[in-house]
Amino acid sequence: MNNNLVGSDLACAMLSRGDKQIWCAVSNDSDKQALTAINKDDYSDIHPIVDYKGDYFICSKGKLWIYAVPVRRVELSQNEIGF
């Protein structure tokens, strides 16, 4: 895989190599718009993408998206939040 791939191009490449589910910030406007929500702490537009057909990414609930930017969802530990 090309290390220079980002955004929706990276999501396409990951699905092509056989990844079954990719957590992505999604939008129907642009990759940049998909990430804008995350920057505003709005995580409602992060969905598990399971396929790419035609010109659309498909999330696990069947909704179609034009742009899907892979993001990392990780569990936080007590030390990471300073508790």
C-alpha cells in the first residue's frame, strides 16, 4: 500500500486489500468536511464503513457516503485522562 494515501483514497485502498470494517468520518461534501465535525467534537458522523461500490462508501447500516476518512477509535485509560 502506498504510504502517501490519505482520506477517502486510503479508505478505498483499505477496503480493496480486504479490510472488513473501517471506522471513518463521513461526509457527502468533502474529506475536509468529514474531519470538520471531529474537530468540533461532533462524533455523530463517524461510522463503520464496510464496502465501496460505484462512487459510494457504504456504512454498516446501509447508508451511502461520498467521502470516508479513516479515523482511529481507541479506548482511553485512566492515565490518559489524568484520573
